Amino acid sequence: MPVADGIISEGARLFPTKMVPKQCSLHVTVLVLVYVFFNAVPCSESTDSRGSNQDPYYNAFISSRMKHLTAINDMKQMKNSVKRHQLIVDLCKEIFKVLDESRKLLATMHLDNVALFSLYADVVDYLENTAFFCDLLVFFPEVTAKLIEKNLLWRITLIDSIQEAMSFNVEFIDENTRTQLESAYKILSEGVEISEPKIEKKEKEVKKPRRGPRLTSNEL
């Protein structure tokens, strides 16, 4: 199997494809997986205390979250800040498309307990993307907070997505993800102070006036 095919095949599980156009989801997958393949730094994956849980939805969600956090860690270690900035911007754009399409689908359903159970796979996809957007907001606020500040629709969509994620009666959201959702919601509600690097101004040298030739006492 060609390396590129292997990357996309392995990465297909990183971002959901059920509720969004295939082209959109594939683009998000390629963005992260191509980066991870060429720039990955070994990272130990943490395991949740419920790792032995037999719920396939729980296991799928936790597996995706581990991959998301690995990708976040890899991006944090990128040496080229310009490429990292552009990657984050591209990811935010594509994930927003996923969230927008997901919310439109779920809005057409009456999410009582019975309906929610029948849509579990779609709900998992929705929560995965909401959590990943929150990761980007929490770990890279200097990029994402500015993007959201300029785009009111993104802000509203993410706030609504977080509120819905916290209200869903599902058991597979782990404590780390729940904390991440709360942190992102706090940033969106209260804002975050972005520390810009201070540029030290060099003090201008004061030029002393040059004195002209002076007469010596013998010349007077």
C-alpha cells in the first residue's frame, strides 16, 4: 500500500465522515495526518481509568480523543510557527464546517432518550469535533481566539456545540474532555488576554555636538 494511502487510511478514524461531506472530512484528515507523518514526535498516550469499558461508542470516543491530543502535542512542538499558525487556521475552518453540518442534522431530530440512542454514532462524531475545536482554542488561544473574535458565527456555533455536548445524556465523555469543554466555554464567555511578545525599543544615541577647532593659549 502506498504511504499516502496508508496515512489517509489510518487517519480516517481521526475525524468523522458520517455527517459531513466526504471531501470536507477527508481534507481535515489529510491536513493533520500529513503533518503528523512528516513531523511527528513520539508521544505517550494517556489511558482513561475506564479503558476496559466494553461500550464501543465510549472506546471509539476515547481513541479519537487520544489521537486528537497527540496531534495537538505534535503541533505544539512544530518549530516553524508560520506553518503551525496556518495549519491551525485551516483546521478551524474545516472543523467549523463539520460542526455546522452536524448541528443541522441533529436539529432535525427530536433528541429524547430513544432518538439519542439511535443516533449515538452521529452524536459521537459531533462530540469529537466539538472537543477537538476546544483543544485548539485552549492550547492555541493566540491563534484561535483571534479567529473567533473576528467571526461571530464561529463563536455562536462553538458555544452552542459546547452547551449541547454538556447536556447530552451520554456516559462516554471522560473527565479530561469535560474539563476541556468547560475551559473553552470559559474562554468564549470571559475572553482571554493574549500576551503579545514585547519588542524592546533601542534607545537612540544622543549625538554630542562636535566642537570646532580651539585656539591654544600660545596662539592667543
